[in-house]
Amino acid sequence: MKQFLYLSDVQHPDDSVETWRISVLRIILLSGFLLCLWIVVHSSYQAITVNLYHVIVLCVSFYAVMGLLLWASRRHYSIAAYGLLVTILAAGVCINLFAISGYLHMFGALIWYATPLVALLLLGTRAALGFALLNILAFMALLAKLDLSQYSGIERELPDANLYIQALVFMFFNGCLPLAAARTISAANKLSEQRRLNIQMLTEQNALYQSLFLQTAAAQLIVDENERLVDINARAINVLELDAKPVDGTPLSDLLLHVNVRNHADGRLASIECAHRHYEVASTAMQAEGHYLLTLNDISAKKHLRVALQHHDQAEKRARFIDGASGLHNRAWLQRGLQEWQPAPGGRGKLLAVNVRNHGYLEQRFGQRYYLDVLRLVANNLQQLLATVGMSQPVCLLNHRVLGVLCDGDQIAQQRVFEQLADVSLSTGVDTPQGRALPDLRLGVATVLPSTQSREQVIDNAIYAAEHGVAFCNDFTPEHREAFLQQQEITLLLSEAIDEQELGLAFQPKVTGQGSVIGMEALLRWRSAVLGNVSPAMFIPMAEQANLIQRITLYVIEQVCKHQQRWQAQGYSPVPVAVNISALDLDQPTFVTQLTQMLQRYAVRPQQVVIELTESAASIDPDATLQGVRTLREWGFYVALDDFGAGYSGLAKLTHLPVDEIKIDRHFVTDIESNHRKQQVLGAIYAMCESLGIHALVEGIERDEQFHLLASLGYDLFQGFGFSRPLSIDAVDRWYANGQPALSLQTEMNREPTCEMD
């Protein structure tokens, strides 16, 4: 029933009519319907008894009309409302028409008086006014005591007609109308409460508007559908550089005169730029019809970050193909170029690599800055040379010391390049405060085969030829690659051999002309579990190239110290043992410290260890080498220059290195008996050593003739197979146990068991 009468103000069958009006209509119709039902049921028997059948017809008709209107109120509110009003008027007319008693006539007019109130509740003020005017007729009828019963032709009425009419009027004014009024008052109270809540909500929304729009830190403005200003906050006024708040209705275009504007494709505002700040415009439709909220979001930081990221990406791409220090294209660029390069039909490219052999010296002597100047100079000279034959490929830096370039011309042009390389100097040098920096260059050439060949391998081949070739310009061959792989494998095995202590020592005596043993030289031996016996002539250069020589040197020194400590503990007077030291060892700033700490650990005096400087590896820093030799002399070490005369720098070293002894290389004595010129050279060397106060020892003595000839020239210190081959540790132990006997060319000592790889 509550749902049928719409007492909750929730359901709305017709949005054009308020719920409470529908509720009032149904309350009046339902109460009238029930009242008519009571009258029909109560009066029908009496009407049949007195043969007043028109009463039954009238009651049933009003009952049917009320039911029909109640049904129509579901979908046709206006029809039902006006039908109710017409029914009330009809009821008033019927009372006046069929009531015989004179005083009952006025009840018909009284019912009419209720129609303005009902119309006001159901249809509004206009309808109420209309029915109020209509009630003037009822008022006049009452004044005139109008009686319509004379026109009905009915002379009798129901005995209880007075009861029915008065009950009808009573229930209408005291039941139907009060219930309708109560429903109206209830709706009015709810409406009042709703309005109060709406006002409160508007107040809160206004406060929210103040905080979210006027007082917000974001720049915002409201425009209508014609892009005219509705409102603007202080932040937006500041962003748009306006002098004061513009009046409402100002075109948006007038507000943007002092800023740079960018629009979307459809013409909508996208972003603005002003005072070096960037703002993105976000448009939001508001509840107000046709109004839009424009928010100016500051994206300056985001835009600057985007620009910074773009610059970073560009720098990263540049870093991929450009060497940051030299500014030259790098290996990655050349490799990509080789992959994209297509030779002419039947043609082949040549990859030229230029190795700066003395790169370490240049860096240490002149510094990184001038070394890079040297690289750039060599690259520029090579670029100009290529340009003379129409080649334009840029010169790249393949690694820290090797430049590379693709010679992509035909075979004639390539031949001209290599011919000119032999005649034109690429290493003109760079002037520095420390002097002129001159690079020592060596070239390597690798053929670029069809695309099936690995481009990375081509670059490796050219680098290998430049770094390991012996001539000024070297072509790479497959044999080079096999040798390179073999060298790498041996280097790995050598590193493992140091860790696993596979390396051993042999000792070769140094003797005087009388055969007295004045010292021994420690010689390194490697018996590999994989390769077998490996010659020092093979693995020592590899160790120097692979930066293993420092580990090997320290290993040999430690083994010598251990044996010297053992022989001393056994009561012997150990002779000095010489250890070969590479110039690369002296380049290490910690070498002398490590050496002295090793001697202190095993209680060995510096006089018991002889330092022999080899010429197998060039020094990176000659000044450091000189200082290292001086420091060793200060500690009391005996310093010898090994392999004197084997290289071109022996005399130069002799002039500035403070050594105690030189060891003349064995190639001077191989055919000394028949080579008069060698005899003269050896005589001059001895005289020079005498004048400098330096001892001279000759290596490689194997025959009596060599010994006697050298003795006649004044030499008294010798080393070679003629006196003794390198001895194993056991053989040296026996020599000490036998009282350290002198050796001669005829002694049996040289037939003692020797260490392998003699």
C-alpha cells in the first residue's frame, strides 16, 4: 500500500509530476473509491425495496468512475486529476438534482467549494484559480436557493438519503481532504529539509570552490562554450601575465596575447609558454552546461627532463660510435661500416691498422693529452693520404693504441696508398713542453672478404698484424691467426702454471779464469702437464706481453731466497745467485719494496742476490728504470746488464745506468777464433769496462780456444756449457756438499745431471 500511494517520495512513474502530487491524487481517489463502495453496498438493498433504482445506478456509476480514475492515475496523471475534479462537480450537481429535501441541496454547493483546494494540490495555482471562479456559480446558486430536483421528475428519495449525503460530505472534508493535506504537508517538510541540505551542500561546494579554484596553487580558469571567460583564479592571472582580473565574458584569445600558444588539430588550446615556463592545458567539462575548466599544468621540469633525456640519448648514440677522449670514430663504428659496405663486383677491401708501438712511453712521458694529440695527428695524416687517391672513409680508433681505416677503392688505388705509406711519414710528431713526441708506428693489413666473413674477425686480423708483425707494413695470413691462438692458449696455461707452481729453477755457475765459482744464474724452467717442456725463449716474451712477467719475477726471487736461506741454514756460504729482471718490473713503483720485503722475510742479504737487467722488453718510463737501479744499488744489490750487445740500446744503457757488471752476449763468441773483427770489438769492450770500472763477463763459453782467446784479451769472468750446464737443485746441493770445488773446462762437473731444457 505504501508503494502504491507513493508515500516514500522515491518512485517516480512520471518525471514531469512531483511524487507527492501523485500520492495526494491516489489518497483522494482511494478514499473516495472506498466511500462509494460503502454507499453502494449499504444503499442498494434499501433502493431496491422502495423501487428507487436510479440511486443504484448513480452510486455504481460514481463507484466505477472512481475505480477508473484510480487505474488511470498510474499512467495518465492529468486526466485522472481533472477527472476527479469533474467527478466532484458532478457529485455536487447530482446531490442538488436528486435530493428532495430542501436543506440537502446546499451540500452539493459545499462539495463544489472543495474543488479549488483539490485543484491547488493536484494541478497548481492556475487550476485552483479557475475552479475558484467556477465556484461563483455555486455561491450564486446557494443565494438563489436553486433547486434542480424539480427538473429530475423524482418525487421520492431514500429514507436514509440524509445519512448518505451528510456522511459523504463529512468523510470528504474530514477524511479525504485532511489525508491529502497531511501528505502535502509531509512532502513540504521533506522538500524544506531537502532545500536545507541543498543549501548546506551549496555552501560546502562554495567553500570547496574557494579552496579548489580560487585558492589552489594550480592556475585555472573557467570558460563557456564560446571560449569566453567565466572566472579565473589569481595563479592563472599571474601565469598569463595579466595586470588585473579581467571582466567576465572576455574572449580567451584576448587573455593569451602575451604568451606563446600551441593548439590541437581541432583548434582547442593545447599548451602555452611564457616567462620561460611551459604549461599543458587540461580541459574538463563542468556540470554547468557549456562551461569548461581549463587547468594550466606546469610541465617545465618534465619538458626540461625530456630535453635532457634527448640530449642524453644523442650523447649515448654518439658515445657508441665516437671515442670520447680522442673524438675519433671507434671500433663499433668501423664494424658497422664494414657490415654495410659492399665491394664492387670482384673487388676486395683492405683494412689498414696503424699500431703506436711506444704508446705507453708517450703516455707516461708526455701525458694523456699529448698522446691523444699524437693519435689525432696520425689519423689526420692518414686521412689526407687517403684523400689523394679518392678515399673518404674516416680513420677510427680501434683500441687505445691502434688506428684503423677501410681502404675501399679499387686495387690500383689501394696499391697507390701502400706505396705512398712507404714514402710518406705519418708520424711527424707533436711539440710538447717536455719535447717532441714522436710515435713509433707499425702497420697491419687484413683483406676484407665477402660478407660471409666476420667483420669483427677482420678487425682483429688487422690489429694482430700491426701488433705482431716485424716489418713496417705487415699482411695478415692464416698462419698469423694460428700463431696468435697458440700464443693465447700458452699464455693461459702459463698463468695456471704460476698458480699451480709448475715452474722450476736451474742454476748455471759463473766462474773465474781459475775455475772458482763466484756465483750462479737462476734460470726458469717450465715443465707443463699439457705441453711438456716449454723453452724460456718462447714463454718469457709471452709473459711480458700478457703482463705476467711481474708475477714470474717475484716467484723466481722467492724461490732463490728460499734456497739461499736453506743453504745458509745447512752451514754453507752460498754464492750470489743472479735473477733476471725485466725493465717492465722496474716500471712498477712497488717492485723494489716487494723485493726488499722478500729478502727480509727469508733473512737473505742483498749481496746474495744479483740483479741482471734484461733487454727483452722496453721500458715504459726510462726515468723510473734509472731511479729503480739507483735504489737497488743503494740497498747493496749487485746490478748487471744482461745480453750486452744483443740489442741497439746496450751502449746507451751503459752510459746512464749505474751497473756493476755487463754480461756480453753469446753471439760475440760463437766464431771468435776465425772472426778478427769480433776480437777487436771484444777488446774494445774490455778496455771500455776497465776505464769505467765495470766488470765484464762473457757468456756462451764452450771450447778451449774461446776461453784462451778471451783470457788473452784480459777477460777473467766466464759462463757457459764449457764449464757447466745449468744444474738441478740436487746437483747444486752436491756441489755444496763437496766443498764448493773449482770448475775448469776439463772438470767432470759439466757432466753432472742437469735440469731439462738446457
